[in-house]
Amino acid sequence: MNIHVTFKQLDSSEQLKGYAVKRLEKLSKFISDDENAEIFVTLSVDKFRHKADVNIRGKHLHVSAVEQSDDMYASIDMVLDKLEAQVKKHHDKMKDKYRSVRNTRMVRLDVLAVDDANPRQHSIVRSDSYEPKPLHVDEAAEQLNKSSQEFLVFINAESDKVNVLYKLNNGDFGLIDPDV
């Protein structure tokens, strides 16, 4: 993680630069090594307002924040609070994404071909994760009728069981209910 500090309309100060770098290094625990992140800090003064503008750019991360106050150190602290919230949110989102990918399992199926002498192996090459929503059966039918999908997986609001509603060739619907 590289930190670049620039001063605008302000005399450069090693003490101020060191403070900004020290405070921004706290973000390194939320930014992974493969991000290759660079932090660009611009410290400026407009009349009596001290402004801190920070941009973080990485492989999958683009975050920025601006704060101003009467004191440059306070501006740096306030912008750090904003950035920390944004980077934490991004970190948690990426962690959840990789956790869901890791939990998705590839399943191999052994299927016998037409001639029983040569068994073939098929594998599932695509897997989607789907969070079924609680719906009543008539709501699910209405939703499936509006969509171009062939089936809808939902949680039956009356029985709290997972159901599958599918379209039949004649335009009617079929329902797979584990309780029936």
C-alpha cells in the first residue's frame, strides 16, 4: 500500500505528512494485499478552511472522501473516519462474496449412457445461489406469469416450506410441495 501526500496552497510539513501517513496506515488491515492499493492524499487550505481529500485506488477498490474544518489534523481524522467506514463495508462485502463462492459446491453425477458398457460422467458447470422469498402460492403464480422463467423457487408463506412453481405447456402451473 503506497501513500502519496500532496500539499496545495500550504507549506509542506514532514510532521503533517507523517501524521497523515500514520493515520492512513490503519486502513491496511481492511485492504487486502492483492488490491495493490494506492492512497492519494491532498491537503489544502482555502482561506481559513483546512481541507483533506483522500482517494484510494486498488484492483477492486475505489473509495474517496473529503473533509474540511478549522484544523488540518481534525480534517485528517474526520476523513479517516469516513474512509474507514467505506473500506470496512467493501471488505465485508468481498468477504461475504468469497464465502458464498467457497460454499458453492461442484457436484459430479455418474450417469449411465444408452449402452450400459460405457458410463459417462456429467458435471454441473454452472451454479447459481438464490435466496427464496416467502410468498403465497397465488403471489408466486402471478410473479412467475410476469417473468420469462420456467420455474420459481419460493418459501410458502403458509407452511414455511420451500416450494417450486413451474409452468406447464398448456399455460397452467405445477406446484412441487414437500408436504403433499
